[in-house]
Amino acid sequence: MPGERKKGITYSLMKQNRFDFLIFDLDGTLIDSKRDIALSVNHALEACGLEALSLETVSGFVGHGASNLIRSCLGEKHQEVFEKALKYFRRYYLEHLLDFTGLYPGVREILEFTGDIPKAVVTNKPLEHSLRILEGLGIRKFFCDILGGDSPRAKKPAPDALLHLVEKHAVPCPRTLMVGDSLIDLQAGKSAGIRTCAVTYGFVKKEDLIRAEPDYIIDTVLELRAILI
């Protein structure tokens, strides 16, 4: 859809600045969890007798769920210890998921600003981990639904979870906005017929997000205000 770029935001030329339902990704969108995830992965790798990976390497594998994260970090040569490594990761991460993890700047403010708009979280992160983080950071109350990667519905980039939510809340897809930092968030939203907003401060490079052609691109989460008003 044609649009014009202004101050980090891609504005649609079609006048539709208000949404009736907001769906957020978690890691890289609402929370900066890179360090805790990397430390937990490296704990699992070292427990299996393997070398630790850099923060950047681990972060590049985040987004497709815990199992895919561990498989990717193990590499093809070490898949035989997958079950053991996954067990170590899950146990350690559950105890340390809030050691360094925090909200990105402006997240609490934008959630309060959008208080009259129903909001949900759809993440490929396990639900137990997601709930502990949202509750620990004091923002669980803002969301009417939280769907994790271990829900019965297919993970993102499949649109299943998004379609379930718009049907549940009886909101038209074009009146729903998916906000995320990854290509799988944008793909899920587009496949569901939902408008998409990419945030550039997360785990994926800005140029890759631009190439994916979301409806909006923002550099800080507070820029959502210009889209929603």
C-alpha cells in the first residue's frame, strides 16, 4: 500500500488511524530479554559440555520458540543432546527470566495510553515463561489474552493465533494491529489480513523489516500514539 515516511513512521494514505484491537509480540517488542535468554542458553550448552555462544548469535535465533532456539544454538553437530539441553534451558530460564529483563522505554506509557483499546500478547515463548515476565514487570493487567508458543494453535508465522483472537473478540481483521519486531510477526499479521507495525529496536535489523513492507514502521513504541489517534 502506498505511504509516506515521516519521523520514523510509515503513514498510510488511507485514513484509518484508529484500531479496535491491538496484538503485541513479547520478546523484542515489549521486553528486552536478550541477556537472560543468552545466559540461559549458555548454561544449557555448558551443562552439555559445549562452548558458550555470543549474545548476538543467540539473539539471532530468538523468535521461533524454545525448542527451535535450542536446536539452532546446538547446530547440526550436537542435536543428540537436544532433549538434555532443552531441559537445562527451561529449568534455568524459569528461575532467571527476570534477572536482567525489563520493559523497553515507553512500553508502560503506551499501554496506559491505549487503555481503552483491548490488547493481547501473542508470542512463541512458552506461556509459563511469558506470564511470569508480564506479571513480574507489572503489565499483565493490560492484556485480555496471552497466547504462548505451547498453545494448541500453530506458532507464528502461522496466522492461527491471530485469527482465533479476532474471531473471539469479534473485531474485523483490518481494525486490528499486530505490533512486533520480527519478520514472523509481520508474516503472521499479513497472512491473517491484519494491519502490521514493525518496531525497529528489537532483535531484527531495520533494513530487513523495511523490506518486509509492514503497514507502519516505528523506532520507539511511543510512536504508536501517532498511528492510533
